[in-house]
Amino acid sequence: MAPRNKKSIKVCRNCHHVVDGESCVTCGSSNLSDDWGGYLYIVDPKNSDIAKKMNIDMPGRYALKVR
Ligand SMILES: [Zn+2]
């Protein structure tokens, strides 16, 4: 029994949101990747330069890079 690691966490290729199921709750996409890096937690997208740069308008967990 291997412990669940980071590789089992999937992110949306469309909006980089960390996904807890089979599809993205933010944009509805099921185009997911488990090959990603750079964990990002956006609390206040309106006051975050990174959020603006990545076109994030909802608070939540995101990945910086998705391959
Ligand atoms: Zn998405």
C-alpha cells in the first residue's frame, strides 16, 4: 500500500485549478494533468498579481506549471 503522493493530485490544464475529482469545478473541463509543479494558494484574486497574470478570478488551490 503506497501512500498517496503529490503525483495522485490532478490539476486542470485549462485553468490550473487543483481538482479533487474527475473534472474541474471552476471551468468544467475534464482535461486534467498529474504532471505539474508549483503549488499556489490564492486567497484574494482581486489583489493578487499572480492571479491576474494567470487569469484566476476564484480563490482556491492552483498549480503554477502544468505539463
Ligand atoms: Zn479548470
